[in-house]
Amino acid sequence: MNSGNNALTHRDEGQQRSHQQDGGMLHQRMGLRYFAVGGGIILASCIAGVSLFVLFLVSRPVDLRETIASIDAAIDGTVREADTAVQPAAEERKVVRDRRAIWLHISRAYRLSLSGARATQLVNALRQAVKQKGAELATVSEDPNQILISITLEGLETHTLKLLIKSEVPEKNEPSLATKTDNRSAIAIIVDDLGYGGEATELLFSLQMPLTVSVLPQLPASRTLARRARALGFEVMLHLPMEADGNEPAQPGELRIGMSRDMIARIIKENLTTVPGAIGVNNHRGSKMTQLEAEMIKILPVLADNRLYFVDSLTTPESVALRMAKKTGLRTIGNDTFLDNDGDGTSMQDRIEELMRIAETRGYAVGICHSKPATMKVLGDFLSMARARGFEFVRVSELMERMEYRHARSRN
């Protein structure tokens, strides 16, 4: 009996030890599981923290000011080396920033004693000097009295240079010598809708005339075409999409009714980054928005803040944009006629004759056409014919300068 009881006791003790061992193993496994979960959480937190830190570093705007200062020193040194008698005339510096970068834009004029081939040699020397710093130089325009130069770094314009060749620097707001003496009827032609490339663009770029091109923003070729146009001597504008009558879908970079001024400012700034070198704006579509004073009063000050002029395309006769731009003091002018809206060569010839009549009567005229192959072919013939008849073709900013001078002179 005792032996039976002892056997039972030993069995119970064995079971107890087995349970204790099982319990220990269970606790051990649970502990390992908690450790693994906790370690995973800590690892995930570390990865998330590192990712956020990397994102923070990547999203921070790159500060290019030190590089631009180096480019500026190279520019100034090159000019002084080429012309020991050079005199800096005027300078303006402005810090610019967006989500990608912080940079410095410098506008400077130099009064040179050089002319002709020596001035051309200086431009070439400047091109090489800035190229060594990773920047690009483009000649915006040239005439006997001055050369305008744009310098860009990573797609951002850092310098606007004016080389005044054996001429006095105009006083502030004083027109150039050409403005004072040339009384021929002047015509400014704006070619809209660049941004897609193709045959029409290449035909346009082959025209050796002082034209103004207006580039649609945020298209695949917008940035490249704007730079090419400036390098070829065309004046560049931002062709700013605005809401039209009807239910047409919004285009990239379009301003819509009801947007806040802050949103409008942000969109225009983004648009300008894709159209480098733009010095003015005209509206693309906009037959609905340009009728509304409450909307235009939000847009026009933003253009002024960005030192842009404004051309009212007048896509609707009900537009108030031109009148309001004049009231706010913005440099502005209006379109007189669309040359190719009908898509017909004969109609375009009629519109061209109309444009020349306006220029003869008033002294100047503004015409808009579009980047289409048929239009470019007719435009080339028109430019030659009109110039032979004594008309002068000018860029939009030059036409505005003339109008301002004539207005000031008429008041004296």
C-alpha cells in the first residue's frame, strides 16, 4: 500500500515538474515574442526617424548663394580684365527662394569703352568664365548701343547684365536713344502657345526678327523652349492660363475663379520656374476670369511683385484686365488683333493689313498669332513685306518703353 502511495506521489511530482518545465518554456517563448515585437517596433521607429530626417534634408531648399557669389566675381573680373576703363552703372540684388532653392538674382549694367568685335570677344569670354562655374550664358538681345545677357544656374536665372557700348547709361525711367529718335510705326508680334515643340516652333526660331514669344507653363518642353528662345534673341513671356467661359477642363498652371491670392501667387511662381527668363505675362484663354474685377485685383499685384509686365490678350471684349492694370500702375498694353484665329491664309492676310493700318494711324500696334506651321509660313512673308514698307518690328517691352516716353513727352 505504501509502495502504491509512493508511486502515486512520484507520478504527481513528475507531472508537477513537467508542468513547471512547460510553464517555463511558455514564459520563455512569450518573452522572446515580446522581445521580437518590441525590437521590431524600435527598428521600425528608427527607420521612420531616419526616413523623416532624410526627407527633411532632401526637401530643404538648396542654398546657391555662395556659388552665385563665385559666378558674380568671375563676371566682374572678366569684364574688368577686358576693359580697364569699364564703369559699373547700376546694380540691383534680390534674394529669391522657392521650395527647391535659395538664390541671388543680380541685375547690373556696365558702361564699356569697347565696341564691335571687342564687345563680342567680351561676351565670349564671359560665356567661358561662367561655364567654368557650372552656369550658362545667353544673349537676349543686341543692338549698336547695348547687349543684354541672361545667366542661369541649374535652370535659375542668377544675372541679368546690360553692357552699354560707348553710350551713356539712361537715367531711371528714361528711354534709350533709339526710343527717342525712331518715329517709324512700330509693330509688336506675340507668338502664343509655345511649349509643345514641333515644326511650328522650329519655323518660328528660324525667323531673324525681334519677336516676343509666349510660353505655356508646366509642359514637357516649356523650360527648354523658353531658354532656346532667349538665346536666339526673342523676348519671352509666360502664357498664363486663366479660366474661360464654358466647361473646359483646367490646363496645367491655370488660374481658376475663387482662388485666394496666396494660391494665385504660388501657382504663378511655379509657372515662372518652368518658363525661365519670362519678363511679362499675357493670358491664355481667360474669357471668364478677365471679365471679373474681383479676380483680376488678386492677379495683377502678383505680376507687379514679380516685376512682370502684362498684355491683355483680349480674348473677350468684356475684359476689364487692361483698364485695371493701368489703374494699378502695372506696365501694360492690349492686343489689337488675333492674326490667325480663322486658320485661313487669306483671313490672316486681311488681319495683317488691318494691323498695319492701326500702326500707321496710331504709331504702334500689337498682334497675336499662334505657334502653328501654316501661321509661321505666312508670318515670315509678312515680316519681310512690312519691313520693306517701312514698319519697324519691336519686342513688347520696347514698345511699352516707347509708349511711356511719348506719353511723358506729351505732358511736358
